[in-house]
Amino acid sequence: MRRAVAFATSYWVLVFLALAPLLGGRSARLGIESLVALIVILVLQVMLLVLPSRISEGSQVTRGLLLVPLVASGLLLGLLSFGIEMAVGEYARLLNDSSPWTLIPPLVVGIGTVAVMYRKSGRVAARELLRKQQSTLLIAGVLAVLVTIPAHILTSRRGGFLVGIGTALGLIISVLVTLFALGQMLFARIFMKNGQGRGPATRS
């Protein structure tokens, strides 16, 4: 677990340093809000690294342990669906920010992801489940980026007060989810190479 925490911390510090020029130093002035955001990001990334970490160590993976990365994936995919909803809704002028119905699709996506993957976890090896979870998160993130970029560009051209806020939020969320997936895949590639971490079948 220490390895996962160290990797997650190093990975996101490098990400923030790389993005600092784009932020224009504004992130440094956010204070406590920036710190809280960083802690949440690190917790989610470590949750995603629990499974590849245990597999790389050759440890037994229980179905209970699988809930940790699956819950993280469900949260991220639910957040991603919310971002897409905000971006596409603003672009198509269909979104009412005050409507509570906007929270239903993210909840369905998040809970559905956890339920489906957890149900399959009893029939596949831990390594195979990891591969499916990684590919699902990465593909969803990349596709969301491809959707939100043109939506933001086209919406921003309309002009007006606060135009493009929803699409910008969707784009930021999409990029973040993609970075989470890349971090998990990079960790697995580094510590599960050369045939290490084949991973035993899951058990209850």
C-alpha cells in the first residue's frame, strides 16, 4: 500500500506541475480548496491502485477488496456522466441547472458500474477484472474528451455571460478521469511487468 500511495502522490504532483503554466498560477491561490481537492484526488487514485498493488505482490484478492477500486471507478464514471451531461446540455441548450433530474444519470452510471463489475468478479481472475476496469475507465474518459472539446469550442463562440461554463466543467472532468485511468495503467505496467503479479482468482 505504501508503494501505491507514493506512486499516486508522485504522479499527481507531476501532473499539477505540468499543468501549472496552463493554470497561470491561479491554483496556488486557492488555499484550502486546492488542498482538499488534492486529497480527494489522491484518495481516489490510491483506491484505483489497490487491486494492481495486491496482484503485483502475489497476494490473495478477496471480493471484498475488489469493492475498493470498483467504488472508485463508479464514482469517476458517475462524475464523468455528469460532466458530459453538463457539456452536451449547455451546447444543445437543453440543460436546466436547477433541475434535480440532472443527478439521476450520474447515479445510475455509478451504481450500475459497481454492481455489474462486482457481479462478474466472482467468475474471473483478479487480473482479468483489472484489465476490464482499466479499459472501461480509459475509453470512457477519452471518448468524453472527444465529445466535450468541440462542445466547449462551439458553445464559447456564442458569447454572453457565463457561456461555456458547463462545457468547460465537462472538459475538465473528462481530462481528470482520463488522467486517473492513465495513472492506474502506468502503475500496473511498472509493477506488473515481466510476468509478475499474475494474480490468483478472487475469493469471497
